[in-house]
Amino acid sequence: MVEKKTAKVLNFRYAFLAAILILLAGGLVLLPKYQKHEGIKPQVLLSKVISQERYISTDLIADKLISRDPSFILIDVRDEESYANYSLPNAINIPLKKLLDEDSKVYLNQNQFDVVFYSNDNFYADQAWILCSRLGYKNLRVLKGGTNRWFSTIINPQVPSENKTAEEFELFTTRKAASMYFGVIYPDQVASKDSEVKIEAPKKVITVRKKKKKAPEGGC
């Protein structure tokens, strides 16, 4: 009975999210000062909204962080308090309400890096993705499941039951190693104080080149 109620709540939430995405795709909730922007056509954006290609998995992001891949930027679109409480390594906080501020454009409207939005789930990250897509920004992705899925798959991966496949056990081993990299300590990992090694997530400096403004056309 509880499972049915949970399923109904989730179905309602994602149906509500789908409705918001369709409205955004039509450009109906963009701020007035951006209405004259020549972003992509609503029809094109709507086809992208339906596609799942924008999502990137927590496993892939964990692998990129561990390998110190410099090709992407993590953008946390939650509020400042949530970001201060916990954030993914090297993430930049641009709350959804500040997404269209001029200061945010230098990170979002550029061709140097892939931009990966995340929130607690997909809800706010999807909104960030569609707003920036409507403005014609490129290389935009969404972390599938957000920090909720990050915790359940990377930070606290569940041990497979005995009847699971070898692939599932291999995935658990990979996720467990990743969780140790990000600071999780398991009972079987503790040997002695002398052998303890604290592993910190790598830090990188994001330098984004500002786009040069085009000179106005026309003349006397």
C-alpha cells in the first residue's frame, strides 16, 4: 500500500515537471528582458526536452572527478544554504533564481567546457537546462537524479544480494572504491592509525574566457 502511494506521488511530480518543461520550451516563462533573445526555436527545444540525452550518470561524473577530467563544470543550482551544507567537489553555486544574471553568463554561455547542472533531484536542474537551452547555450547536461542519486550510488552504494549478476557486483566494487576516494571509510578499511590515509577530492581552478562582444554593424 505504501509503495503504491509512493509511486503515485512520484508519477504526479514527474508529470508536473513534464508540464513545466513543455511550457518553458514554448518560452512562456522567460523573463521579459530576455524575450527578444534569438534563442533556438521552441519546436526544436521541445524535441530536446523529450530526449534523455541531456542526462549524465553519477557513475560517469564520479569517474570524471577521480580522473581529474578538466573538460566540464559542475553547476549547483540549489540555494546557497543547500550548497554550503553539501556540494559535489569543485561545483560552482549558481542558484536557479540567479541563472539569468549577467555574472552567470560567463560560466554558462561558453564553448570551453561541458556544463553539468545538478540539484537534489532533476527538478531544478532540468529547469536550468531548458532555460539555458532556450537561450541557445551549448554543451549543457543534467546530472541524473542529482545529489539524491549521488548519495545512493556513489557515497552509500548498496551491497548486491547474493542472487545478483557478476556485473552488478563489479559495479558495486567500482562504486565502493569511488566512495572511499570521496572520503567514506568502511570498517574493513580501518587497520591502524599509522596506515590511515585521508584522500581528498582533487581541486581545479575553472578559468572561463569571456566571449568578445561583436562590434555593432552598420554605418553612416
